Amino acid sequence: MAESARTAHTIALAIIDALDRTLSCSRTTVELAVMTLTAGGHLLLEDVPGIGKTTLARALARAIRGTTARIQFTPDMLPSDITGVSVFDPQAKGFTFYRGPLFAQIVLADEINRANPKTQSALLEAMEERRVTVDGVTYDLPRPFAVIATQNPVEMEGTYPLPEAQLDRFMCRISLGYPDARAEARMLMAPSGTEPLATLKPVCDAGDLAAVTRTAARVHVDPRVAAYAVALLTATRTSRLTRLGASPRAGLALLAMSRVRAMLDGRDAVFPGDIRAMAPAVLSHRIVFADPSVQAAGIKAQQRELERIISGVPAPKAR
């Protein structure tokens, strides 16, 4: 393993270990969250209230010592509330732009599905282009830039379901689930009013994270492995169980996550197993399923339906 790959491997594992010691969710969930951030993508946390979605998002931001901003979305929010606003300055005889909360490296978007469509469209540009446009002027966002969004799939009153175009911008969707009995008991025994992240120390800075992302992007992908990824995407597009399959952008996200998985495993090449392991978290939220009950169900049901679709796709054999 090259020195840069070894350093990236060490930093990524250190972030995972730090969060795993602090949070009550499973290590698998923590790994997926860190892998998404490392791959340069945006993360969607979908679960019932009180599970710790916002705490996980805050922990990720603290671990990389990045600039952070938290946005609590509401139905009456305007695009300028998140992008910023231009205000006329009489002394300068011109407009001065005041930056909104999107101008942070880690943006915590709480209850993103409560934002109205106009505000969601402003967020869409930021997530895809890493820039915002206000009054005809385009402003670049800081790098790295990641949106960690939360949504509650149960309480739907007063919400605006995320359109497929916006869901496609999230590299990964995960559900935290309830903690196991031991972790929950440990959490309940902690002194009341204790800050859950008080013991979490930053592991790296945003520059280190950017270097890890660049290193992961160089992990080799064999043409046969890439063809296997395409076969999985094709299966989602041609199956009778779907109305809309995964996009080419989904394929790029699948390879990005698979590269990070290989790097965390100390390898310099992606295996078909990496592709297969990453498919549920990367693809399930990008697909419109034919069965309305599956489409309306939670993340677990949609991932099970995806497993049915891709289970018959053969993986390439080793030479």
C-alpha cells in the first residue's frame, strides 16, 4: 500500500473509531456515514424521531473539524434563508451579499422534507454544482462541501416529499435503527443534561478529508468490475418491480463508495463484493418501485425489494 493510501486508510478508520466510541448506533451505520463523507457525497439519514440522526450529523462535522451550519427546515422558509441575501448599502451605493448557512463545509439539514419546493430547488443547485446563484450572481461554496440531511418517514403532515431529482443527489441513504439493549442502557445511565458529544475530539481537518477523498478516487476499478456495476444498474431499469431505475449518476456514486470500501479494507482495487455490498445503501432511494406499498414503505422494505432485483445478476469470476 502506497504511503498516501496508508495515511488515508488510517484517517478514515480513526474517524470511524471515534464516532463508534461516542454514538449508540451500530458500527455498520457509522462506517456507511463516514464512507459517504469520504467519497465526497451527501448523506440522507431517514428514521423515526429520537434515534439520534442529528447527533450523528453533528458528530461527523465535529470529527473533521470543518465549518458547520445547521438549518432547521420549515414550510415557510425562503431560498434566501439558506443561500444568503443581497442588501443595498447606501454608503457604498451598491449591494452587499450576506452569505447564508449553505456557506459551510458541513451543512446539517434537519427535516429537509419540510422545506417547500422553491427552497428545495435552491438546495439542489448547491448539492450538485457546489455553488449558489443569488440575484444573477454565482458564488462558489467552500470545499469540501457536504449536506447531511435528516427526514422523518413517519410524520408526513406539513412535509414536501423530496423529488427524485433531489434524492438522486444523495450518495447514500441510511437508517440508524434502535440501539441494542447494552448501548441504550449505557445512554440512559449517563448524567442528565450531559452533552453526548462532549468526549468526541476532532480527528482531522477538512484539508485532510479532501486528501483522503482524492486518494480513494484513485483506487483501481477493473473493466469487468465496472461492467458488473452497469449490470446491476441495468437490472433496476428493466425489472418489472420498478417504474424508474437507477441513473448513471447512481453508478458513479456506487463506484465512489466501492472505492472507499476497498481503501478501508487496505486494498488498491475494487472487488465485485464491494459493488454488491454498497448497492442497497446507494441505489434503493433512487428507484421508483412498481408496488405502491413498497414505495410508501420504509428504507428496509425498499432495500429488500432491491435485493430481489439484483440477486440474479452474476458477479464476474476471478481470473
